[in-house]
Amino acid sequence: MKTLLRSFLFLLGAVAVLCTLLIFFGVSDKPDIAVGWTLTRDDITRAKKILHEGSKTKPDELGVIELTQPDLNLAANYLLNRYRKSAVIIELKPKVVRFTITMTLPKNSLGQYLNVSFRLGNDNVNELPSLTKFKVGKFLLPSRFAAFVIKKTIRYTSLNDYFILATHPIKYVHIEPEKMTIIYYPSLETITQARNFLTQSSDNPKLNIYQQKLAEIITQHDPAWRLSLAELLKPLFELAYQRSTLENAIEENKMVIMAINDYVNKKETKKLLPTPTSKPTTEKRYSTFLYKRIDLAQHFIGSAALTASVNGQVAKVAGEEKELSDAQAGGSGFSFIDLAADKAGTRFGELATSLPENARKIQKAMSGIKDYTDFMPDPRDLPEHMNEAEFKQRYQSIDSPAYQALSKQIDDRIAATPIYKAE
């Protein structure tokens, strides 16, 4: 009993020491590397391919993934920026991987950035890479001490499930200057767990609360009238405002957006993000409208959900990619109207989930809206139904001055709507 107690107290002390060092040496007003990662359409395509590479392997079969240094940097930046505005640089050396990470922090008196760097390596190819160097800011920590504290912290927190899921199927890692080769052997249980984690199980009680509220709204809706997206957003954000504090406002807003998107737009957004596999909120289902158009409501809330789950850059590029795809043969044509709804939804998702103060502001503002014109400007005068040839003739590409001018006009319209002016 005494030995167990001593071990526990030592662990607490070690964690406290590491946290203290992170605060005093890692937090700074200057980033080690510049944040503000920019995503391109090619990045989106490649990131999807990288992150879905492992899904090709069947249970109890040996799988191989080869990742170049650009692949690792793309995947790492994509994942890190889902949670905080961050930047990471990964370098491959013989038998060594070097990480340099800068993450933005919530407002505080110590500094705006957390700077950490570390190195993983394995001289023995039969062992998985281990921590060989760990720096907090400019302060170098003993690698064994840092590895011990990190390992124990993971083991006794909810991170343990993710750690097991990520590492146990891996059998071999070979690190070269040009690429990293990972050989893994997933079981059926591992794949099932991964799917459950990545799809954000619908057992979340907060999500269920908003789904129940949504069901009440649908039940009371008069079928003789169009169902406006504002009729869903306003009462759910009123509920979020009542339930929230600064500490949980962002999470509550995400649940609101996901619940509404799951009702309005589940099939459309399934290709872009893992929506909760929830039960239908009600037997009655109505199409949802903005400016008498179903597609505008779908684009708006779909982009908001994508932004809340991933980030605004992904939503922006995905929206443009969708319209360029529609311009090709067999598509509905490039639509600046749809793009305007994508942009407005992205801005809405950013404001609702960026900072706790913004999350509270949008809850209050959405609780008092009159109708959808308060959050979505009228885009119906914008060009649409352009095939690929017509789009190229009028706008050349999305980088042309003509395209950028119209894109800015849309941004200005969004900024002038009441919900964003209140920001």
C-alpha cells in the first residue's frame, strides 16, 4: 500500500514539475514557427488520402503505409489545426523524426504561444520509436523524465484509449530521410474502436438534448409553410445560451450546429466530415430553406458544421472544390450563390466555435434574430449554373482578379449582416 501511495505521489509530483516547466519555459509571446497554415485544394485531396490510407486494410491483415516528409507535415498540420490555430514542422532524418510545434493559447497573462520540440528515434528496428529529446521553449528536459511523465499522464487519463488505438496495431516503423514506412496489423476490435472514435458516437447526452429540442420544433411546425433554417437555429441557440458558461460555450455551440446539420444535411456532408450517426429526431421531416431554396440551407449549415469539426480553411476550399466539380460535365454548374452560402456558413461556424467570448456573443445574438436575413445575405443576384467553359471564359480561375473581386463582394455582404456586425 505504501509503495502504491509513493508511486502515485511521485507521479503527481512529476506531472506538476512538467506542467510548471511547460508554463514558465514553453509559453511565450513569440512563436518558434509562424502559425496561420494555408490550405489548398491539392492539400485537401492529399490529406483525405493520407488519413484514409489505413482504412483499406482488412481486419487481421498486414498493412503498409509509406509517408513522405511533406505527407507527415500536411497530416500533422491538418489534425492540429482542428483544435487550435497551430503549426508543426516535421523533419525526417536517418532513424529519427524531429517535431517543432507552436500552438496558440487562450488569452492569458503569460503568453500567446506554447512552443515545444521533441525527437523520436529507434536504433533498434524491432522497437517502436521512443522519445530521445524534449525541449520546452529553449529549455532542454531529460528525455527519460519527459517520456516517463508523458507515458504516465496518458495511462491515467482518457488519452489512454487513443494511445492504445494508435500504437498497438503498429508492428514496425522504418525512418529514412525520404520517407517513413509503417507496418501495422489491425484487429477487428481496433477497427471498430477507430470508427467509433472518429464518428463521434451519438451517445453524447448534450447532442441528445439539442436533438430532442429539434424534434419538438419539427413536431410543432405547420406543414403549410416552408421550414426556415432560422426556425431551427434561433431556439437551439436560445437553449445553448441558457445552458452555457464561458467554459463550455464552444462545445454547446458545436452540438447545436451538429444537431441541425444532422437533420438538414446529413447525406451531403457525410463525404466531408464524420457526422454523428444519430437516430432520426422525429418521424416527420421537412426540407429546410433559405431564400426559398433548399440548397442554400444545406450549404450554409454544412459549411458551419465542417468548420466546427475541422476548420474554416477546410470548409472554404471544400466549397470551392464542390463548385468547380459542379461546373464539369454532368454537374449543376458553378454557383456563386451556393458559394455565398458556403462562405456565410464558414464565417458562422468560425464565430460560434473560435473563442469562448465569441461563442457567447453569437448565442445571445442568435437568440434575438428576426429571420435568416440576420445571418445570411441575399445572394440570388449572383451568377450560377456556369459550365466549365463559361466559368473559364468569365473568370479564368479562382485566382483571377475577376473571381477574387466577386469573392470579396460576397465577403463584404456577409460582414454587413447584423449577426457579424455585432461581432
